Amino acid sequence: MPKYAELSTYAGAIAPVIGAVHVNVHAAARAVGRELSGAPDPSPGFLNDLRFTLPLRPLTRAALAAVYRYGTADERESIIQEHLEQGTLTEDPDGLLHATAHGLEIIHSLYGLHAAAVERIWPDHDVPALATLARSVLTRAQQDLSTTVHPSGHSAEAVGGAFAVVVPPYEPLDAPPGVLLFNRLAALRYHRADAHAAAWQEAGLSVADIVALKRGPVRERIEARTNQRAARPYRILSEAERARLYDGLLRLV
């Protein structure tokens, strides 16, 4: 890994590597699912995306709006109703959405697929060490969140923070290091997503504006600001640890 003069440059470099690792595990899990008789669909909407959240706590529609900020309320509601009809989610009188026993069964089946997938694609890599480094960055990001969000008096949902919705992540006691790494990286992707959203909102853009924005000076400024914001939790790592995380994840792609 090249040496980076600034943490923001590092954050910009590692982001696509984390994205590629995330995509590869999902692809491998789909392949495993096709091979196993009776395996669940490894992409069952909210259950897969929020597999590390729903086992711990219910969600509100405002929380889902933060996580799925680029979708519409009608699109989110359609998926919610589908899950309610399937019996994987239930809604209490306060509007909180809870995973049902059936929903949790699917989520844990997904964990099984992910465990089989990472065992297949990462058999000879130092995954436990990478999972530990990812945990350090995730913990630092959570600590930053507690000092920047809660004293303001606003909830994570009110300020549009997807990361605050998904942390701390659920980690099954029997989860192998590869699954822990996968989930920790998934949670960190929401941290960067929040940084990106804050950057384009700071530039005065709307969801429609940023989706349609082409490459150019404005996009470059937004990406630079995103990297600055996303870099903060990586300061918990030494330069050697940052290199180990980057190089190790790159070998998993």
C-alpha cells in the first residue's frame, strides 16, 4: 500500500476496496445458496441489509428512511408491507418494526450462508486480524457518534444518520471471523454513506441532484469532503495497521 500523507486520502483509497469485499461476499453467498437445497433467498430485502440490526432492536420508518435515503417513502413502505404480509416483520402500536421469529430464522440462515461463503473464498487469509482492525475502526466511529450526535439533543434518525441506526452491530457468539469482518465492514459502509450525504447536503444538493450529478469539479469537491469526514475513525490505527488493513482487504477481493 502506498503511504498516504493524509487520512482523507487513505479513506478515499480504502472505500472501494471495502465495497468490493462486500460485493464479493454477497456474490459468493448467492452461489452457495443456489447449491444448497432449500436455502433461503440471500437477498430478502431489509432482512439481509439489516441482518446485524434487527436481531438487537426494532426499527422505525424514520430509521429506514435514513438507511435507504436514496429511495422513496412509497418504495420503502411497499417493502415493509411485503415483510408484514410474509410474517417476517411485525409492527407494534407505536409503529416500531420488529423481526418475528420467522424473520430471525431467515436472518440466521443468511448468517449460515455468509459463513459458508467466506470459508470458501477466504480460506488462506489472516481474517481474524482484519476483523480486529475493522472492530477498532468501527468502535472509534461509534465513539465519535456518541460525542457528536447525542449532546445535540437530536436522535440519529432526526439528523439522517444511517450509521447510528445500524450500530452496534449484532454479532452471533458462534460467528466465524469472516462473518464478523463482513458485518463490521458493512456497518462502516454506512458511516461513509453518511459522510457522503453530509457532503452533498453541505453543497446544497438534493437527492435527485446528487444522483444525476456527473463527474466534474462539484463531484470532486463532494468526494474530497466525503473523504475528510469518513477518515476520522481511521485515526485509531497506526500507519502500519492502516497498511495492514488496506493490503489485507485488497487480497480478499
